[in-house]
Amino acid sequence: MAPSLDGLVLAPVADQSAGQVGTRTRFAYHERGGAIWAEYRGGDIVRGHLVGTRAGDRLDFRYVQLRTDGGTACGHCVSTVVELPDGRVRLEETWEWESGPGSGTSVVEQVTAHAP
């Protein structure tokens, strides 16, 4: 199993469409006893929260966010936790909006003092 997410900061490796998370968004993760949660902000996101569970290397969570344009959105995401060769963590995500149409995939990776 990949390492705990507790205390890690992750960022998307690519921008999504406007109004969604992007490379300037930062996720601060927490993990305890199979529960995961995170706060996120940056780019088009003023404030976001996610909460869910971890079973092995699989995350299943719901997210809600406030955008800079004043709109809100929520959705569901299932992620696979992967340990990179350099020891950092990557999440390979499949998500879908619940507040409107749309779905997709994304990748977020651990940000370290030596990475942007």
C-alpha cells in the first residue's frame, strides 16, 4: 500500500477547464483510520473541501467547491494512490460532477520543497 496522505500537499499536473481545479490549486490532505479529507484552494477555486474513505490504495470521496465567479459545484471522485519512483505520491482520478453534467480524469501529485 502507498504511504499515508496525512499532511501531504498535492497539486494537479495539468489545468482542467475554466472554473475547475488547475495547476495553481493546492490540496492539503488528512488521513485517519480509513477516513480522508482535504481543503483546497487556488486558481479558480476560492475554497474547496473533500471527504471520503480510503481502502488500500483506493480513495472514494465527494467534493464541494466555491469558484472565483461565485458559483459552486460538487461531485464524486474515485482515485488510485500510486507511489512514484522518487517516493512522492500521485493520485490518478476519475471524477464526475453531481451539480451538473460532466466527467473526466485527472492526476495530482505531491508537492515538495523541491517541486513547484
